[in-house]
Amino acid sequence: MTNSPRAARLTRLRASNPEDRDRFRALTRRAIGADAEVETRAQAIVSDVKRRGDVAVREHTESIEGRSPGPHGYEIVPDERARRAAAVDPEVRAALERAGARIRAFHEAQTENGYSAHGGAARLRVVPHRRVGLYAPGGTARYPSSVLMTAIPAEVAGVDEIVLVTPDASPEALAAADIAGVSRVFELGGAQAIAALAFGTEAVPRVDKIAGPGNAWVTAAKRAVYGEVDIDALAGPSEVLIIADESAEPRYVAADLLAQAEHDTDARPLLFTTSEPIIDAVEAEIERQLGGLSRREVAAEAIARHGIGLVTGSANEALALAEEYAPEHLELAVKDASRLAETVRAAGAVFVGHHTPEAAGDYIAGPNHVLPTGGAARFSSPLGAYDFRKRISILELDRDGLAELRRDIGHLARVEGLDAHARSVEARFEPAGDSAADEGDGTAPEAEPGRAE
């Protein structure tokens, strides 16, 4: 049994009950954001780093984390990286390498090519960012998997320089950085690390994009620097929504809910089922399994605060309601799960069947574990190689090609009241020195007799 002061029980709702349905719909309108104090303080740190650079980075890191810079500042230089990474258990290193290979293979298919249209006059180039910054949680939380999941797609995309920031970097994170092709590592965290990447300092290079999960301070800082630099997304509490029918094994369902709940007391573990006895069985398993967890108090609190057990009339109804919620992780522990999975349109990642736990996706299966949260799965995608490339459109017309478009440009520009736009085209068909503007009926002038267009 857990030592938690709160019982690890799911809040029960029934889709057939209008009041419960209203309560559920209120849950779907969650927003990503820290409390006002964190937002304000994070913005102040960002502004300070923008103004004072490395001096501010050092002061905030010493004040918040108690860490002073070393002989190379906060950068972990290659020799030091290699020495610290060598401390990783060989079996862990081998697991990281196998995970890296699967992640790389999955993301290599995401490298889109450009294209051309209209006989080559209009083209789209797809190019990688020159430099990106990645954030990985550190300290007591060791997430080398997040290093693999962010750096490998950037490497696959062809990014020239990959800069990793992580507080109190673990040997495992440094080993993952080596496997994933990270160029430079800075032992920095929090809002000051995000600001340093966004604006650049004497020591930390300015990047084109920042990606990777972090705490409320990191999310608030990413919000503050967006526009100065691109970001991947704003991360909210982690979520799993499991749809289970009578074919589901309660032990598995409980284990997967707990796997999500142990992240943080704000994690969202949700169970939608066609049978209320399944909730009873899952809750009994949760109580049984909690006793063996090192983070049982955290997991129990998350379930007590945010756990939901929703009874629906069918698996199809459960999926319809799940898509209103648009979860980060959606598990389908139902009959004919493969068929149901093909109809999903609003989830960050889908885990199909009784033997596809979310943990497989977190570490080694191949798809990315940096996923939209807070309902953003309605319109956002998992992190991928495509996030580290940008698109440039190119237009190249000769005189004949412009002549073909001339009249339509004139019509459309004058409808919008932008005469100079029309004149910029017409000027190219006037004799040298003729600058008379056409004030006629709003169309481009006809070609002179005998003059080639």
C-alpha cells in the first residue's frame, strides 16, 4: 500500500450523465501555462540575460542551482564529455545505441524534398536550420532518451550545429549526446538556458530554433522568446488516455496509468472504458502495484488529483470523447484496436493493442516521444526531422513568363488599392524613360501593335 495521504482512486464519470459529460468537457479546455509568478519571474530572467549575457546567466545559475562555471565556463568540452560519458554502465550504453538506431531509422523517412511547378518558374527549397538548441532535463531527473529524441531528428535533418543545454548533466545524457551527434553541451538549465540560446551570449551561440521538454520555468521562457527564435511547442503536464474494453488486462492498464502518473503530480492518467467493473479491477491493481514503486507518493497523488475513469457506451463513443480531449498518448486496449487506430485524428501518439505500452514509445520503438500536450494534438504533430528544416520559395520568371501574368496582376493589385504593385510589373513593358502611370480602367495596358510581349 502507498504511504500517500490521498487514496489513489480515479474520479468516476459516466458519459450518459449530462453533468458528468459537462465536467469532462471542462477538462478538455485545459491550457498550457505556468502560474503567474513563474511566468513573471521567467520573463524577468529572459530579459536580464538578453541585456547582460553571460554575467546574468552565471548569476541566475549560481542563485537557483548553486553551480558556478568551471575553467571552460558552463560548457562541457569534448575531453570532459568523453571522460564523464565513459562512466555509463555498458549495458545502458548499448541500450542507448540500440534506441538511437531505431529512432534514426524512423526519422530518416521524414526528410522531405523540394519541388517545382509551372515549368520550373516556381520552386520550393527545403533546407536545414544552421544551428538549433536542445533542452534536456537534468539533475535528479535523468532523461537521456530526450537527448536522443531531439538530437537525432536534428542530425537527420542535416542541421550544421546542435547545441544541448542540460542542468547537472548526467553521464547517460552525455553518452546520448555522443550517440546523437550533438556538437556542443552546456551545463545550464531553466529560463536562463533558454534565454542564452535565444539571444546568444559571449559563450553560448545564438540558435535558430529551440526544442525539447522542460519544467514550468523552461516552458515560460520558451513562450517569452518565441518570435526571437522558433520553438517546437509549449509543454504541459504529461497525459495518457487509455481506452479499454472487456478484453483489456487490468494489470496492464494499471501499470500504464502508473507509468504516466509517476512523472509528476500534475500528470493526467485517464481511463475510458465500456464497463465500470474494469475501473474497479484497475483501481485494485493500482493499489497493489503502487507499493513497489520508488515514486509511489508522486504517482498516487497524480491519480488522486487528476485520474479519471469515464464509462462510455461503446469503444467508438470512447474514441469520440478521447478526440475531444486530444491526449498526448492514446492507448487502445480494445478488440480490433488496429482498425480503431486508423480512424484517430487527434492524439500525439497512438499505442495499439494490449502489448504496446506507452513506455515502448518513450524509449526505443522509434517514433518521437516529444509530443503535443494540453489538447494541442488537435493541430500539432510529434517532433520530427521536418521540424529542423525550413522551406524557401523561389520564383524565377523571364519576360514572356511575366507577360503572361501581367494583366491578372494589374487587376488584383488595383482591387486591393495597391497601384504601385501593378506599376512594378507594367514598368517592365514600357519603353525606357516612359514613367506614365496607367490611370485608365484599372487594367494593365495593351501591348503596342507590332511590339513583342
